[in-house]
Amino acid sequence: MTTDTDLPDAAASQTATPLPRHELYRVQTRIAHDADEQARNLHGWRQTYDQLTSGRFIGQLTGLHVDDMHVFRETTSETLRQTCEVQSDAYWFGVPVNRGATGRIDGCLIDVDTVALRPGGIEFELVTPAGYEILGVVVHGGILRRHAALAGHGDGDALIDRASLAGVLQIDPARKAQLCARLAHILAEGDAALATCARPQLHASVLDVLLDACGTTMDAEPLQAPSSRPRRRRVVSESRDYVLANRDRPVSVPELCEHLHVSRRTLQYCFEDVLGMAPASYLRVIRLNGARRDLCDASRGSAHSVQDVAAAWGFWHLSQFATDYKKLFGVRPSDTLKAAQTVRGEFRLAH
């Protein structure tokens, strides 16, 4: 197994790029100390992570890319709101590991007895609690269909169609345990995938247990979010858009209610259901996350000071901004800026 704990270049794009050829076919582990850094470590995805709970973020991603399949384990220390999208010709299977830790995908609950599915090319929202662990498989649609047909797993297209619908399946606990054990074994013993002859076997091994676990639920309806959830998700999403469009000043809850044409109680229900937090807390957190990203942009040569960034995000009391920032992220804003400038300097020396 190859372990890679080097921090990625902070100059990398938020949209992940394909792995270089020499990095394929080996297990890699990457440690992140920032939510956006964690998001960048998932290659082949378009996504943004917002940290919602207070604490110094630590994330770990252990993954293996084998041709048109990616198997990975992700752990995150803090509650996150994630907007995610996998490449358009692929499908994602998410397998929660923590018992008692419930996340939400597009308003539908996912727990240890479920598997989440999403097709590529369509953005979805994932909210995960603190201390979360999830196993994932991203596989090309053609490979998934072909293996389902050849291995006698029934109609592969039917399973893929389900990924385009609600996309949360309740699965048998015993088959779920087999699936988790197989994925964990692959991530622990990934060196076997380096041999050319072993790669098709690894594909088959993963898809057999994955389709076996999910295929047993084919006669059951996918778990659906309550009819009110789409509207609540839309209210939260439009709230975020409005805050980002008016980032240079703090948006109040009454102003947001007026803009969205909802009552204060409705707004409260929406945020508690979708994110598990109060609107006022989220409005502050989303601006703090934006300020953190701007401070990290110093690694790309942006000439920012802490005061400039704070003002750009409507934080006019610098000492209060520093206090709130440290409470949420566990570091001072000046520490974030200094770290980003250090990365920028090292990048210049290396090139």
C-alpha cells in the first residue's frame, strides 16, 4: 500500500482533475486540515464543502483508482454541507459506516442500513454529521451494465434507473456487512490491483458484492423524502444564494423571510429539517466559510489582508470576526492567511 499524506497544492482548481497515469492502481491516503482541501482530494468530482460545526477540521480520504472505478473511504471530523457532482458517465454508491450517525442526501435520510445512489452529471446535496465515515464506489455506467448482464445480476439498467430517482435503498444488514468488509479489504490490500491481470478481478469483486447488496431490494420502492422536503431544500438553497449575492453585508433573518416570502417559523422549520441548525447560525457560518476560502486564495497570488477579507464578507468588527472564525475553524484567520502564503512561496520555489 502506498500512503500519501502530503498536502495537495492549494493552487489546484476547486474542480478536481483526473489523476496522472503514474498515480493509478495504488491505494492512497490523504489527510486534509480544511474542508475545501478535503473536497479537492476527491478526484473526478465537482463539489464544495461548507463546515457547519465548530472545531478544527480533520478529514481523511483513502482511495484506489482502477481504470473506470474508484473505491474510497472518507472520514470527516465536523458537520458538513456538501454540494456534489460526479462525472456524467459514472454512478456513485455511498455506504454509511457509522451506526447512529444519520446524514441527509437531497432531504432523504441515510443511515447505516441504507445505500445512497446518484447518477453523474447531476448535482446533489449531502449533509453529514461530525465524526462521519462513508465508503464510496464510483463506477462507469458501461462497466456497471456490462457486469450486471454477464454475471447474472438481473437488469442492470433497472438498478441504474433507480439511481436517477430517489436513490436511497434500504438493504439487508448481512449483505451490507459483506459489502463493507469487501471494500475495507480492498482499501487495506490495494497492492494486488497493481498487477494488470488483477484489475478485472477487482472490478468483478467489487461489482458482485455491490450488485448483490443493492439488487436484493429491487422489488422494494426507494426510500423517498417527504413531499415537503423539496420545498424546504429549495428555501435553504435560495437562502444561501441570497447571502452569497449580498456577501458584503450581514443579511438578517427578517430580510431573508421577506425576500423568500416565507414566515419566520417556516424558515426555522426548513433549516432545522435540512441542516439541523437555526437560520441565523447558518447565515453567519456561510459567510465565515466564504472568508476562509478568500484567505486560502492567497496561495494563488491574491493580495488580501485579513481586514480586507473580513470587510468583503460584511464583518466590520475585526476582533469579533477573529473570535468567530477561530471558534468555527479552530485557527485564527491570520493563521489561515499565513499558511496559504507559505504554500504560495513553496510553490514558486519549486517552479
